[in-house]
Amino acid sequence: MMSRFDYFVVFAEMRTGSNFLEANINSFDGLTCHGEAFNPHFVGFPNVDNVLGVTRDMREADPVGLIEKIKAKTHGLGGFRFFNNHDARALDAILPDPRCAKIILTRNPIDSYVSWKIAKATGQWKLTNVKHARKEPVAFNAAEFERHMAELQAFQVTLLNGLQKTGQTAFYVAYEDLQDVDVMNGLAAFLGCESRIEALDQKLKKQNPEPLDSKVTNFDAMAHALARMDRFNLNRTPNFEPRRGPNVPTYIAAPRAPLLYLPLKSGPVDVVSDWLSQLDDGAEVLTTFSQKSLRQWKAAYTDHRTFTVLRHPLARAHAAFCDRILSTKNDSFPEVRETLIKQFGLPIPKFDPLRDPDQGYDAAVHKAAFVAFLGFLKKNLTGQTSLRVDPAWASQLSLLQGMSDFTIPDLIMREDRLGHDLAILAAHIGRETMPGVPDVTDPHTERLAQIYDADVESAARDAYQRDYVAFGFGDWA
């Protein structure tokens, strides 16, 4: 039977049983695993200087070349083990390749962590003779274990997403499965190998088979720390907003100064844009970038600084409400306005109350309408409405995450200390003086102050919990 694969990879981590899995793979006629081919500290195995004639230096210069050599020169089907700290360039070639069979080996992370600690303490990473077994109880370190868990989870998510996006599947093996000869034979079948084994490889011996309480010196403290860890991420703030691109055409650069502003809609965009203009004697700011022209701008200003400005979520939602929903100006959303009136019961008039304040639209009506809008936002941002999540009211966290696909701001400012933060930025580029910043940077502040109370704040927190938590916002007033 011809295999549908050209080579294979065993995705694993230290102390998950990958040496034992490799030994059993190599016991099949027609399968060869070449160790940790992309370990940054050696090639294949410690104290070995090449894999199929490819040295470490050759691999560093051309990682894909080693993959090609494994495909071409291995008797039968060749592969290797790959851990989360191995050469990322190789992962970029391996993960999307459907001709590469993926085997994913996992183990209870606390077991692998304790095993790793013992191996570090004893210097014994493999055991072939139980007479030479070394034992040494170790101390559990909560912060170290959390870092260990974060690395494991991040790598597993990378693998999962990579397989999902390319329509692939993997052969999953748990540490406990390694003792099941039928599972090993099933793995061979998955790889397209017709050979079968009757018994497992017996060269490697299980290290530290004792229960955890005899291997960890502070077992009670470990149990307490693990109980406090949010293994299932129960306290996360769910995110149902659509993924966003960097939205490069909205970026604004100073006319001559090496400053690039990444605006967040419904923030103090006009104020900052005017400040950039005045910084260069009132010249017109640069806008309508493409990704190509922005790269050219960055290349021309090698000392550039990139920044953005956060607005309090409540004030930003209020600005979006006033500018996009209440207003009837050209940049407003009349269709969304109509839907909000009909479907969500917003008590707003057909005229523009911002232009005609004497038409019976008072503070009480404004508060009721805005609180209803915040209720809509809560549903909209959690994917419960058919209306788009517009950048005018999308969470600032999601907008920044989208920007990070192309560029990352050097400085994230806060509107309530804009003058101070802009002064720091000006000093970064060598300016000793700078234009002033208005005392009030939100034109809707006074109107918001008239309706603000605990209910309004609570409604904003319900809608923008992610921004409140991510950026540490307190109450608006």
C-alpha cells in the first residue's frame, strides 16, 4: 500500500514519552524517526553531528533542505520529533504540508513538569537499566509551572489552528497509549506502513513511576496552587467579535515628523490629527496609506514612532452613539439608526437632536436612548445581532489586535492624559516644544456628564468588559 505521506513529524514536548514513542516507531520495518532534527542545540540526537549527512550548520542555513533529505534518503518513511522551541522556520514548512503526517503526543502537564524537574536535578534524561535509576524529590514552583502550561497551550493552539485551516487531521497519542501495542500498530497503519509489531520496545525503562506525593517535596502547596489555577479558563472574557485586519488606509502620519498615528474610531482622532499637523507648522497630514506606501514611509523614516490613543469605553460608546446614530451627517449610519429604532426600541427622533436641541430631546430621553444603545452593543459585540460590528464601536482590544498583524504601536496613550503622553512622544523625536492639546478632547463630554450615573456605567461595563479588563479602565467619573 502506497502511503499518502512523504514524511512524518511527532509533535511532542520534553518528558512526554517521545523517546519511547520514537523507539517503537523505529521497530517497524519501513519507518525511521531521526530524533529531534530541528533542536536548536543539536541535530537529531545529542553527541551526533549530522542527520543523513546534514550537519547542524547546514540545517541552520537551509532547514527545508533537511526535510527534503529525510524525504529522499530515508529507507521507507522518515520523520522526526518536533517540540515547541524547535526551529520555527521548519514548522512553517511542516504544518501546512498535507504530505507530512502529523502525530501529536500529549501527557498530563503536571506529570511532565515534575518529570522534567527530576531529570534536571539528576541529569538522567533516559533510563535503560533500572539499576542506574536516579531519584531526587523536587519542589513545585507555581509561577514556573504556569509558564510551562502557557507554552504548551500556545503550541497546541498553533497546531490545532494550522490543521483546521488546511483541512488536515492528526494521529493523537496520549502518554498512557504508549504502552498499548494495538495503538502503535494503529499508528503504523495511519502512516501507511504494512508492518506490524507483536511487542513494544523494551530498551527504555519508565523513570520515576512513584506517585506524585513522593516525588514533590511541597505536595500540599502544589495541590493548593493547582486548585487555584483556572485550568479551564473559567474567568475569561468571551470574545465573539469578528477578527479584524490592520485597516492601514485609516493611518495618519505627520507631514514631516517621523510620527504615525493608528486611530481607533470614535476616539480623539480629529484632535490628534490636528496636533500632528500643527507639529509641522500646519501642513497637511499624510493619509490614505496602502500597505506598500506605508512600508515605504517606514523605510524612509528609520527613527519613526507609532502610537495610538485609547478613549474610556463609556465615552467612546457615547461618541459612536452621537456621531453615528443620533447625527444625520454624511458619516452617520441612517440604516443602522432605523433598525435600532424599530428592532431595539431606541427612543430617538427622526430629526438630528444634536443640530436641533430644542425639539423636546432632553437629557432624560438621551439617557434612555443611550442605555438602550449600550444594550444593543452588548448583544452586537457577542454575535447576537445581524448588524455588523462596526469599527466605530468595536472593542479597542479587537482593533489593536487587528493592527498587530501589520504593525505594533510603540506607545499606547490614554485620552485623559493625552497632553502628557504626546509630550513624551515629541521628546522621543527630539522636539523641545510642541503644540498645545485642548482641555476637552471629546466634544460630547458635557452631554455625557448630564446623564452619567451608576446605571450608565454598569451598562457600559456589560458591553465592554474586555476593554475594561484588558486596559484597566475604572469608572468614567
